[in-house]
Amino acid sequence: MFELKDGEKWILELPCRMLTEVGGAPGYLKISNMRVVFVPGGMSVTKRTAEIPLGEISLVYPTNNLLIIPNSFRINTHSGMSYKITTWRSKEAVATINRQRQELI
């Protein structure tokens, strides 16, 4: 579905849920040296994908579900969009995205 662009390489892929207005959409988060991509899984009711160029990300930070479970994070963009992702590998995802953002500078 999402082909690599010239000079792009996938760094990390992990199962996740992207929280939307109608609930959580299961799928996969793919992080490259150029962008973050959410690809909905085959069993997902919503087929909403998300592609966020690293240069558009203003902030990535860990969050908690149910106030105490540290298994999610949020991506905010310069245009005002906000994406909440739940995965048991949230710390690794946040660190990878922030590291790739720093390499763009």
C-alpha cells in the first residue's frame, strides 16, 4: 500500500490501534526516515490511513490509557492535527520518531 520513496527506508513497524472519533482502529504503524504511516489492519472497520511527514510533526509524547497504563502516545502536527496511538511498544515508537526527526535537522 505505501511504497518506499527515493532515499526512504523503514525503521520500525509495530502493531497498534489508532484512536479515532468512532473508537480504535487496529492496524500497523510504520516509521521511516521520512514519515510515519498508519495502515489499518484487515479486520479494521475503518479504512482510514494516516501519513505524517516527519517535518510536519511538532510534538511526540507518551500518554497513558485509563490514567495509569503507559501504552500510548500522541503525535501533534504543525497544522493542528493530533493522532493518538496505542501500542505496548509506545516508548520505542516515541524514541524512534524523535530520533528520526532530529536526523532531519
